[in-house]
Amino acid sequence: MLSHYRGNPFSFLGPRPFREARVRSYIAVQHRLGRPLLEILDDPYVRRCGGDSVCRKVLDDPRTIAMLEQDVEDAIRELGRQVTDRGRRH
């Protein structure tokens, strides 16, 4: 009976949350390095590790959204400091 089965015999357990965690972590690191989100999502690593369904879950996750929002806020604050510092030097 099992000789006719093809695929993952553990698929009934559902998706693997560690894949979502890996993809979320990779997105976080790459985004903090200044890469655009769409570019990150096209990376071979993301495609290989997650695929569309995992990427969708990661992007819909409130933790991911909060992380991306925090990155943007931090970048804006840093730019504000740089502008202020530049104004003091001139």
C-alpha cells in the first residue's frame, strides 16, 4: 500500500513553522541591510525555503509587519539625525 504513495508521508502534520521562522529571519536581516522587500522575496533562498504559501503566511504575520515597521521607523530616525548633524556642521 505505501509503495504506491508518493510525496511527504508527514504532510498530514501541516506546514513546518521552522521554515516560516527562517524566512522571517532572512527577511529581517536583508531588510535591515537596506534591500527592498520585493527584491528579498525574489531571492532563491526564500523561494527554496518557503515558496509562495510560506511567504504569504510570513508577510501576513503581525510579527513580520511590526518588524518591518520598526525597521522603517529606525531608518527615518537615523536620517533625521544625519540631517540634524549635517546642519550643525555647516
